[in-house]
Amino acid sequence: MVAAPLGLSALAPAALRRMRGRAALAGLSALLVVSIVVAVTIGPAQISAGEVWTVIAHKLGLVADSPVSRLREGIVWELRLPRVLAAAAVGAGLAICGAVMQALTRNPLADPYLLGVSSGAAVGAVSMLLLGATLLLPVGAFLGALAAMALTLGLARAMGAITASRAILAGLAVSALASALTSLLIFWTATGDSYREILSWLMGSLAGTRWTDAALGWAALALIGGPLLTSGRVLDGFVFGDTAARALGIAVDRTRWLMLGGTALLTGVLVAISGAIGFVGLILPHAVRLVCGGRNRDVLPLAALAGAVFMIWADTAARTLFDPRELPVGIVTAMLGAPAFFWVLMRNRRAT
């Protein structure tokens, strides 16, 4: 008998998945760094990647003098870099929230947008904007997101056990209700140019992003997204249902509500920064699963990186494709996400 040649074909499927996952992690990490630098160079003022690195090194105190002019340095440091970093934080956070929601509800169509969380956060955020309490905008967005999440799960539970179809139906109802409340608030209260400002924010926009916004996004990603990223093994316990999860020693109800509360909080902060952006949390986890399989311990970090890269380029397209006019980034993500959403529906039509 001739021994089979050693190679990739001789490896176990689990080993192949691990190799693909590690390669994807390294590749996406490198792509994220490249995307940040290249995205900063794109715009009406042509700036080279070398200038971007020089400005960053100068601002971090790594070099004493910078040959880059103050005007170009200001474009990089004050305008483009914080916006790109904020986009990365928003994309990563939304992708994490989508992956966690899909695992907890065992619903392949779950994400902050479809389960009403983003719409609820928008109600809270718009309320703060109309009251003039801009500093409380993240608090309002979080409270709105948490209320929407509780209402969605409450409605789904009222219909019986929380299933994929019940969760999505309840989420759509809550999303419609929250959107109606937002429209009512705007119609009843907004005056003058505030209509345009609020409408742009509702469609998702990172225009005017500053370092405080980027810092808030990354702080939320570290403090809330970090624990969610490490929850892959726990989420894998939910794959076969609550009974199997309890058999593995998981406190199902407590874990579910803690993690859903974390996703609501993270979504609220991200919505406060960028407005309501849909489809990112839906399509990126599915795209990652095509590469690394369904284990959440692999999906979560890869989805975060993929979401960051996706949002950077979606926002770059939004601000440059129709220059000098700027599209709300939510339009770009919807144009890309709607066909992907249809594909997910078709792929899971038997399960739903």
C-alpha cells in the first residue's frame, strides 16, 4: 500500500479551519492597518502614505521635527485620521454585536438593526438632540437601545419560546415602532435647519467626527467589546439550545441578558457616534463564517476586523464618490447590505 502524500489534504478538518482562521486573522490585521493609512490619503488634498506616517510619528513624539506643512498635518491629524479611526471602531463594534446576537438567539438574521436596537437607540439619541442635551446623547442612545432590546425579547417570549422567526418578527415590529416615534419627535419638535442635521444623522454619518468621538468609540470597544470578544466558548454552548447550554454549566438566562445588555450598551455608544447604520452586524459575521466555520471563538475576532475594514471603506466611498457632496454612510452600507441580506434569506430559507 502506498502511503498518501503528506500535505494540507492530510490534515484534519479542524486543523484546516484553525490554519485558515489564523491566516485570516493575520491577513485582516494587516489589511486594517493598510486601510487606515490609505483611507487617510484619499480626498481632495492628495497626501502620501509617507506623510501620514510622518504626521503620526510627529504627533506621538517619535520624531522631533516634521517636514509636512501645518496645513497638510492638520488635514491628516484633525480631519481624516480621527474619522477613519472612528469608522473602524463603529464597524468592529457593530460586527461584534451582530455575531453575539446571532449566537444568543440562534437567529442568522439577527443584528442591532433588525432586532430594533439601532432604531431604539436612535429614539433616545434624537430625544437628546432635540432637548439640546448633546452631552447626554450616548446616555439617551443606550437607554433607547436597552428598551428596544427588552421589548423585542419580551414580545418574542410572549409568543412562546424565543425562536428565530419570532425574534425577527418582534424586532421588525419594535423597529417600526421606534422609527415612528423618531419621526413623530422630529415632526413635532424640530425646527429650521435641525431637520437636515437630524436626517443626516439618522441615515448614518461620520462627518465632523473628532478625536473625542474616536476615543469614545475605541473606549467602548475595549471596555464592552473586549469581554464580548472573549465569550466565544460560552456562545458556542448556545448552538444546540438552552438545554444543552445548561448541561454545560452555563447560567443561560443570566448570561443571555448580560450579553444582550452589553450589545445594547455598545450599540448605543456607536449609534451616538455615527447614527443608525444598518446591515454591518448582519453581513460581516456571515462572511467570516464562510472562511473560518461557525465556531464563535473564531468568528468574533475576525468579524471585528472585517467590520472595521468594511466601515473604513464604506465611509471613504461615502465622502469621496460624489465630492464635494457627501453621502450618509448608511446609504452605502444599505446598498451593499441589502443584496447580502437577500442572499442570507435564501441561504437560510429552510431554517426560517
